[in-house]
Amino acid sequence: MVSISEPAQEHFSKLLSQQTEGTNIRVFVVSPGTSKAECGVSYCPPEAVETTDIRLNFNGFDAVIDAESAPYLEEAEIDFVTDQMGSQLTLKAPNAKAKKIADDAPIIDRINYFIESEINPQLASHGGNVMLVEITEDGNAILQFGGGCNGCSMVDVTLKDGIEKQLLEQFAGEIKGVKDATEHEAGEHSYY
């Protein structure tokens, strides 16, 4: 589930040696499964461990993970890197924004996962997001823009040059195109 490199384990062991005996670390995700998901690590005193928590044993300490965060921490990696700029702890959790799904999951689930894990984080920097409305019988993925994308003059460029290229590459042979829901529903507009 969560891998912690040797340098990171040594770093945690040093930090924990200065804490109350029995203190471990807690690895968690705030707002898991959303484009606002954030991962973190904190001290976890013995009295803060819940019966539903998952414990992973490492060199001299345990990493405690709450049941809600667990599916979003699949393939997560914690490392402690030292370079010319100093030392820092890094936490990579590729599934924090969306639960990892099986390669043979239905196309709608795989597209939703790709949107949440790859596309929405890119749009979030502009305050926008997109969601899959449907996949039409003729193989078009119909998307609904929201947030900062709603009514934006660049939405067509974002759709065709960005999102459509990524989705057609990722789902080659499974979808034929990508359309904006406002383009798909004649007479409907994203703003009034």
C-alpha cells in the first residue's frame, strides 16, 4: 500500500525518538477521491489509533492509515531526499484524487478515473473541472465543464487540443471523440 524508503524510515525513526514512547506516524488523505485531495503525514500517539486503522510495520515504527484513506494510498511512496537545496520529505500518492480501478473496469469508470486523476488536477489550477456525462452509442464522450471553465472563451481549445487528445490516446479504439455537453445538447448554453 504505502512504501517508505530507507532514508525516510531513518528520518521518521529520528523524529519519533524525540516523541512519547509508542508514537508512530499517520499517513492520511484529506478530501480523498476529489480534485482537492491532499496527502499528509503526522505523529500518531498510541491513544489516537482507531480499531479500524491499518498498521504497516516499518523499521522501528508503524505507519497508521485510516480506513477511508487506505484505498487512495495504493501505490503511495514516501521518500526523504537530500540535494544541494537541503533535505525534504516527499509523498507521492497517484491515487489520492481517485481510487485506483482495475484495467478491465467498464469504460465509463476508467474514463472517470482518468479525468479525476489526470485532467481535473490540470484544470484546477485555473479553478475549473470537468465531468463525464455519458458515452454516446456512436462512441463520443460527452463532458460537462464546471467551475472556472464554465463560460470560458478557451473551453473549445481546452477540449479539443487538451482533453480530447489525452482521452483519445488513453482510450484508443474505445471512444471516437469528445464533445462538450453544451455542444451535444442543441439549444443549451453553459451560461445565461
